[in-house]
Amino acid sequence: MRIEIPRKPVQDPDELNLTTALQYSPVTGLPRTKAFIREFTERIYAPLYDDWTTIVHAGSTEGCGSSFSS
């Protein structure tokens, strides 16, 4: 599988490009990355309920802190 990431900005904000990825991203994460992780989780783990979400974190302690903080 070949994955190509354009260096120059693209018009569609949901498209993946290096310029956007290397900048500070929204607090909720890059839309393309969030979509990939959600699709992967849905296909591989098949959550048994409809009201589920994902979170990307740097480690278990940071992930718990992000999940439980207000």
C-alpha cells in the first residue's frame, strides 16, 4: 500500500496534507486522522453500542487524564 501526503496546502480542509499536519491542529484532532481511527475501530473491534467514540493520546496516563478531566 502506498500512502501519499501532499506537501502543499489543499482546498479541502478534510484532506490530508503535510502543511496542516505539521502545524498546531484543532483540539479535537485532525479530521482525516479522526475519521481513519473511527473507521478502523468500527471495522476491527465492532463496538456493540452506537454511542461510542475514540481518543488519541500519548500514553495511558495522559489518555486517562484527558478522558476524566472536565
